[in-house]
Amino acid sequence: MSYLAFLVPIAILLGLSGLAAFMWTLRSGQYDDLDGAAERILMDDECEWINSSIRITYSRPWA
């Protein structure tokens, strides 16, 4: 029975730390753009950006 006096507070602390981490993600805006990742998967593999007069082409090396 003495092991319960040790395990119950640990379980409560782990649960509260998980809840605190979840609340932090809500407040920091982690779930604001849920459609962004779904739309990025449909974009082309190569993106061309023009920055001033420099043209940079990014592509994934495994594609």
C-alpha cells in the first residue's frame, strides 16, 4: 500500500503537466491553421521565389 502513496502523486503531476502542455499549445496558436498542412501537400514540389533581383529555386532533393 505504501507504493500507492508514491505512484498517485506522480500520476497526478504527470497528468497536470500534460494538461499544462496542452493549454500552452492552445494559447500559442498551434492549432490555428489546420488546413494549411492539408493544402501544402497539394502544392508543387518546386517553388520559385523572386527576392529582389535574385531568383532562387527550391526543390526537394528526394523528389
